Amino acid sequence: MSHENAHSSNPEIIKRLNRTIGQLQTIVRMIEEHRSCPEVAMQLQAVEKAISQAKKTFIHNHIENWLEPGETVTKQALQDLRDISKYL
């Protein structure tokens, strides 16, 4: 069983999260500028979706890279999968 966190350096996830940081900074400015609720809500929805997608990709990559083909699944591995599945 490989417990390397190869996914932790996934450049696509990092790029997506960095983009989301920029979106959040823009939303803060929009609120400070008293922009309309629908405009702000739309941007918040976009950020929420981006974070959700990054989370799914991160977890899926972890699961795919976690077990080596042909390995026996241990009780601990099953428990770890149960623990992480609640975040999907």
C-alpha cells in the first residue's frame, strides 16, 4: 500500500485553488463596494463550485494512487477509505 501523497503536488489542483483565492479576493472587494446581491451571489456560487471540484479531484486522486494493483486491502485501508468517503 502506497501512502505517498503524490496528489499533494498536483499542479492542476493547486492552480484551481490559487484561481479561487483570486476570486475570493474579488468577492471581498465587491462586497466592500456594495455591489448587488445577485452579482456577489453568482461569484460565491462559482467559488463554491470550484472548491467542490478541487476537493473531488483531490480525493479521487488520493484513492486512485493509494492502493497498488494486486495488493491486499487491509482493515486499516478500508477504514481510511470510509473516513475519506464522507467528504465526497
